[in-house]
Amino acid sequence: MTKTSPVNTDLTEENQRKVFGEVIADGSWHKMLVDYYHHTLQLVEHPPYTKYEDRTRQTAYITCALKSLGYAFSGVANGTDFCRDEKLQKQMFDQFLDIMIKEMTFQRLLKYMNLTETSQNAQYLLLGGLINSLLTLIHNFLFYYEPCIPTFRERGMMSIARNIRRNSDDSDIKTSALVIIAYLLIESDDKAQMEMSDEELQYLINELEKSMLPKSQSEYHPAELINALNRIAVVDVNKLKLIEAGMLPLLTRSLDKKCSPEHQEAAVNAIWNLAFTNESKQKIMKHDGLMKGIMHIVYFKPERRGNRLRFVHMLEQI
């Protein structure tokens, strides 16, 4: 998942990775950004206005600082998206873990979560954007750096995300929270806790559909959302709910050769996972075009065989 931020387009992607890696490895960028963040929020909470004539100028300074913070955190989030080196991911995770947990727990930032564009206070809107940037950072770690999952769970990220999901009115923030919850689920969790409501599942299905439009209307890649839904489908009761919410047509479209290999692989994994109840298997077999797409990927792309081939044979036995 990427966030919009200013970039130097003169640099090649490889050089961008090198520059970003050096900045993270040094550690000074993290310290400067976190210090700048706390200082700026302190100014928001306690504006340094001494005289009326200072108000406009000081407000402009704080607003500019918040914009800079938004770009900075978006830059870090983008770095987790294009720098896939595990050592670098670990460095970033270790550096930013505390601020992710604390700022998503305390009300200092979360109280700005539901302010809309109708607000006349530009600073409040920028603070809401900071919440989204931090959620993007959390999501990217979960997607690209799986070793972070136990730590996030131990530090209470599941309850943090549930709180945000429950209280947010913002569609982007709500989606991010739902996806984070999905990535944090593991099979040993209490099944009742893992079960999601029809409304929540439909919300994520709709987001997946938006992400697959020619001009995507989602901040997420389709593969990210399919993988999140796949984790939700670990619970058998969610399998049929996802199918009834309209997941199969989207998975069928995801098998098209025009989709990226990552997108196709996510779809195959999701179909495999959904097929582990008899009722779901029947619906998969009967869905128009789905099996044809599966057969093409399994038989014509050797690297996709193995378990997927056994999957096709299992379905053929129904």
C-alpha cells in the first residue's frame, strides 16, 4: 500500500532504495522525525500565541509542520512498500514500533479521527491524515514483514485496530483497521473473536472491487485485500459469508492473464482456502469461469503446481 508523497523522480528505483536504506540504517532520520512529531503535536495542543497578531503567522507555521510530517510518514510507509529487504524491514519496524503503538492508543491523535473535509480547521484534517499514514505503515509491515505479527499481537495491536474500526467514520481509516485485524488473525484465536460481521466482510469485498477498477479507487493493491480476506476465511463460518458477499466473481477476474502474478497467486490461494467446506466447494465448482481460470494457472504455469494441482484434483472428486 502506497501513500502519495513528493519524490525525486530523477533517481532510479534502485537508487531510491539505496538512499532510503542508508537513511534508515543511520537511525538519525527516525530520531529527527519522532522528535519533530512530538514537538509539532505539542504546538497543536498548546499553541504558542502570545498576541493576537501572532495567531495567523503561528497557525501557518504549525500547518506547514503538519504537512511536512504527513509527507515524512508517507515517505517511510512508501519505503516499506518498495524496500523488501528483510533486514531493512526489521530496522524500520524496530525503530517505529513504539510510536505506532502509542499514537494509535492514546487519544491525543485519535480524537481527530472522524473530522471530515467540512471542518474549517486545516490542521485537524492534516492530523486525520497522520492517522491514516501510521495505519498504512502498520499495514505494510504486516504485509511485507511477517515476523512483526507476534510482536504486534503482544503489544495489543488487535485491540487497537478493533477500537479504531469501531469508532471511525472515515472509510479509508475503517478499511485500514479491518485489513490490519485480518492480518493479525491466527488459527489459534478464539473463533468467535475471529468471526466478522456481514457488514464488515461486505465492506472489504467492496474495497477489493474498487481496487480492481481500471482506474483504481482504492489505496490498496488487489493482492493485499485478497490476502487479508484469505486470512479471514481461515474461520469456516466466514468462508460462506465471503462467497455470499460476492468474492467468487472477483477471484475469477483475478485469474485473468492481464492481472499481475502476485494478484493471480493471491486469488489461487484464496480459492484454495475457501474450498475447505463442502458447501463452499460446491459453489466454487459451479461458479462460471472460475475452474477454467484455475486450470490455466495450474497447468500452464509450472511454478504454480504442487499443492494447487492437488487442489484441482480434490475439487474434481466432488
